[in-house]
Amino acid sequence: MEKRQDLRVQKTYRALTETFLFLLEKKPFEKITVDELCTCAMVRRATFYKHFADKYAFFTFFVAQISEKFLDENRFAENDPTGYLVGVIRSFVDFLDERERLIETTKKSNMFLLMVDMISEAVAARMETELRAAAKAGLSLPAEPEILSQLFAGALLSGVKWWITQKNRLPKERFIEQLSSALLTYYAMFASPPAAL
């Protein structure tokens, strides 16, 4: 019975998430109602409110689902932390680039910056966990995992926010290449043993 309920909950979440993404590409977040979301997703309002207090709580869940998806696509390897960093950058930029209409509608509301900030927080939290595990396994880190993860997530967030809001953007591949190169150079600088002060 438990697994059946879990499956039902997963189907509900998937229906709501896919519908929400579809609606966000059509109109700003502020104009989407819970009634509209539930009707389009074919989910009862009572079911929605059983899981979420309001559409803002659902938005938080929605962004967490997105973050999980692209973070799960990239696995941290102790012998290749730079490959992981580049993978996260690519997944984040690809996600935003593939959702041009979503970006356009959310940029018109306060939700775009909130969404990018929330994704950045998720990236920092996951990176910190991965770096802690790698350090425990013997990887030498130039700074505490929480500092490194915040630096990376902050640089990623700033770079992507800048890129996505430019009218004449750099081509995606060139942007990914340059952002990755800059972050990896920065990482390598810190990974080198510090000079005596």
C-alpha cells in the first residue's frame, strides 16, 4: 500500500511540475492561480493543499525538483573535481537556455532572481556535501568545503544571471567555455599551496 501511495504522490508531483513549467512559459508567476494549475494538471485542489500551503510553497518545491534533476546528472569524482564543476555549469546553462520563454516570463516578475538564487543555494549545498566526502576520502582542499562551495555557487550565479539578461548574449558554448575556464583557473589558483606570508 505504501509503494502505491508513493507512486500516486510521484505522479501528482510530476503532473503539477510539468503543468507549472508549461504555464510559466505562457504567463508570469503572479498570474498563475492554484485553481488553474490544478485544473490543467488534473489534480484536485484538496490534493494540492495536502502537500503545499500555497503556490509560493509549490514554487519552492518546483525549483528544488529542477535543481535536483541537473545536480543528479553530474556526479562528483574524487579524481576529476573539475569535470564535475564543468558539468554543473553546463547543466545549469543548458536548463536556462532550453527554457527561453520561461526565462522571459519569469524575468518580468520577481520570481526569476528568486529561482536563480534558490538553484544557486542547492548547488552550494550539494557541492559542500560532495567536497566534504572527497576531503574525508583524502582529497586535499585549498579551503573549507563550505567556503569553496559558496565561492563556486556565487560565481556561477553571478555569471549566469549576467549572461541570461544580456540582449546580445555570447553564444552558449562560448559562454560555458569561458565561465568554466575562469572558474577552473580560480579553483586551480586556490588549489596550489599558498605562498608563505
